Amino acid sequence: MVKEDIIDIVYKKVGFTHNEAVAAVELIFETIKERLTAGEDVNIVGFGKFCLRDKKERAGRNPKTGQAFKITARRVLTFKPSKNMKEFVNGGKGNT
């Protein structure tokens, strides 16, 4: 599934025009990106939680050559599915 598929679903199920569906989906994604960039977690009840974690610089090793190198510090995006989402994906009912 790609973003255009989500737009088409919103267009068909909600009754927006195609342009309104594009704007709605874009607004949701932009808002999530802005909140994450501002350092906030994004918790969507019944779906899951997006958050950024800071990883420290650490030593690494090339598995092919064995040569050591430094892995730079960086921020990583993580997603933790909600209990309901885990149940739903694993064939349970979940509360959708």
C-alpha cells in the first residue's frame, strides 16, 4: 500500500473530492512529521505510538573485512503497535 492508495480509500469512503482527500492525507502526514521533529511522541489510540530515539555513537565492525569503524550518533524513528493492533494483526478481534 502506498500513499495514493490511502488517498483513494479516503476519497471513496468519506465522500471527499479527490483534492480534499489528498489535502486531508497530506495534512495528517505533515502533522505527524512536525510533531516528531519537535521532539513529541505521536500516539494514535488503537493503532500505535511513533517516537524518536537518540542513539549514541558506537563502535562497529565490517563483517566482511573485520575492519572497525565508528557508527555516528543519530536519531531513529520507532513504532510500537498498540495492544489492539497486535491482537488484530494476529487474528484476534482487537477494538477497532
